[in-house]
Amino acid sequence: MAHIDYDERIPNNVDLAHDRRLKKALEKWQPAYLDWWKGVGPQVFKGNDIYLRTAISTEAGGWANFGYVKMPDYRWGIFLADREEDRTIPAGDHAGQPVWQEVPGEYRNVLKRIIVVQADTEPASVEQQRWLAATAPSLYDARNLFQVNVEEGRHLWAMVYLLHAYFGRDGRAEADELLARRAGDDDKPRILDAFNQPCQDWLTFHCFTCFTDRDGKYQLGALAESAFDPLSRTCRFMLTEEAHHLFVGESGLERIMRRAAQLEREAPNGDPRELGGIDLQTIQKYVNYWFTYSIDLFGSEVSTNAADYFASGLKGRWREAKDHDEHSALHQQKTIEYVEDGRVVGREVPLRNAMNEILREDYASDCDRVVKRWNKALEEEGSDFRMVLPSTKFHRRQGIYADHHFNPAGELISADEWESKRDSWLPTESDRQYVHSLMKPVYEPGKFANYIAAPRRGIHGQPVEFEYVRTDG
């Protein structure tokens, strides 16, 4: 099952050749996908040779091949992790029963909605980033952008396969709609707000891949615990590719921070902006913005939908089967902090209703480990500045804190104090304009824009100065 058939028009390891109806439907969808890619996918170097990895199996080791590929020729396909023999439902009311190979009728609509929302994020990020290569700080960074893009495209294929294979006419209609919506469009925007935000500079891109793609990691992890086995297997393989996306964001931000610390030492007045860099306080503002924008994606702290998803087995907790001993989450409580009469008070809620918050806490802990690594890098560079994650109550637009104001430490404040201090906590228009002014392309192999440090090593054993993008067409 691990082998991927590349002789097929649509590479796959789901034996597509023996399901003529499904094969025909997906081959009909394929030209529309390619039109979408050409129209709103990467618009710079779209016909150039790019040093990309392509999945060649779903085995744990040696699953990818690296080589030059023109992005329109990339072999997008359908790859599921191998089936686990005798796998049982990890959690909820059906825990311990055999997993589902078909969609139970009572869960059909809600499961379809879960898949559509996840699927919609994949093309959205490609659309958001389609012009970024025009200001790439290096060919190394352009290549990483394109690797993220083509794999987001493949993740769309993964979800479209599920819609076509298991949801009939409704699924095919939803797959078509995935190519009709557009990130940031006034008439047909993407479903989730974070995927309608502009991504016009590389500080934003690295924040997005660090924080928003990390949300994707945890959402995929929850779906990898699903009772619907094809969805679980799809997400398990997607997580293999998602790890690189997080590396791109985390390491890219570290390189910008290292360069800021270096320029801070060199600048006459200690301000990296004097030498064309991005100061650490501005980077902190972007971290505050994108961390909080991304934690909204987990949904409300207390949610009946989350409880229903867990009860039915459609979603689990992060690493549900491995890290939890008790899988019903019944007769258990979790303390959630509410705002009542101008004070923050704890209130006990059923554990199942707090599943969004549990996943958000796991995400925030993961982000905190990233920040610790950044601060170690800043220490190595001799900077006294330390990055800090804001409270998960700060700058919220969804959930129980959305109608209240908190400072980055999580303290409840007045609307007047929020208005007077928000510019010191979040990027201002002036900050954005300054960052955007630095976005000049650097296309010479081994050279990097002034605001970002070179990586310590190249991709897949190649040197940093390798020609990751062949710029001669």
C-alpha cells in the first residue's frame, strides 16, 4: 500500500485504476484544478525549474524524492498512510469499536462540513502567497515558499479525494466550490478569516507558516484520530508534509531575529531600522498578531459542536490514542475562565465541551517551545531582547473573550487602555509600510536580503549557495 503509482494520470496509492467512476470524476476535476493553479497559484517563476521534493511512498523513511520540477508539471496526487490492521475508534461513545471504512449516514453532513472547512484552507494559503516570490529575500526562501505551495495543493487533492469518493454528488459539488472561492474576495471569500488576510511581505509569510500552519498541524492531528479511517489515514500522511511548513516559518523568523540582533549591535543608535533591518519590537508585534489570529481558528473555548465531534468519534484530542488513558471524557470537568462583572472567574464545564480549548492549549505549549528556541538564538547573538507569547485571551475576535479587552499578559483592561496601547502591542500601518519597503528580491544564489540571516544549512544536503530556483527560465 505504501507504493505510489506514478503511471496513472493522477498519482495515487488508493488503487484508483480499479474504480472507474471515481477515476473519471477526479480526472474531470483535474483540469479545473490546473486552471486554478495557473490563475491564482504562484505567479513568479511559474515556468522555471524549482528544486522540490515529491512524495514517492508513504513509508516513514525515504518517502520523498528531490529534484528540479516546473511547478505546473508537479505530480499532485492522492496519498493515504497505510491502513492499521484491527484499528479501533480511539475516543468518544464508540471507542473500542472497529473504525469506519464508509461514512455512517447519521454523521454524513457534519463530516462533510469538517472536511470542507479543512480543505478550504489549503488553496487559500496558496492564493494569499501567490505574489510573494516577486520579493523573495533569496532563492533558498523562494524554493521553500514553492515547496509549501505545491504541498498545500496536494493537501487539497487529499481532501477532494474524500469528497469525491465518499460523498457522491454533494461531495463533487463541494470540490468544485473549493476552486471557486478566493482568499480575500469580497463576494466569495474563504471560509475562515485568517485565510482571507493579505500576505504581502516575508515577515508575515514566516509568521503565517509558523503559527497558522501550526494550527493546521493540530487540526490535522485531531482528525488523524477520527473514527472515519480514510480521513485518519489522509491526515496522518499530510502531517508528514506539514512538518516542513512549520520549519519554514520557525526557522525563517529565527533568521530575521538573528539579523535584527546583529544589526542592533552595528547600528549607531542600536536601531536595526537605521541599517535596513527589522527591529525586534516590530517582530514581537507580528508574533502577537499572528499567534492570536491563529488561536481563533480553534473555535470557542466552550463548544457543543466540539463535544458532539468528540462524542461521535469524528475528532479526537491531539495524540488521543497514544497520550490519553481514558477516552470517554465523561464525568470530567475543566475550568474555563470567564469574564463576569468586570472580573475573570473560573467556571467548571464538562470536559467534552472544552475540547477546542484543550487542543488550543496543546498548540500554545508547542508555540512556547518555539519561542524558547528563538530566545536561545537571541542569546547567542548577544541580544537582551526576549520574545514572549501573549496570553490566549489577548486580541481575540472569536470565543468568550472576543467582547473584552486584555493586555498581552492576560490582564483584563478597559477599552480606553486598549486603544491607548494597542499600537505598542500590534503592528501599526506605519510598521507594515516599513516592513513592506524592505521587500526587494534577491535572486543571486547564496545571497540574502539585508533583513534576514542566511540559514545554517541548505536543503537536502545541498549547500546554501545552491541554485534552488533556476532563474534563466
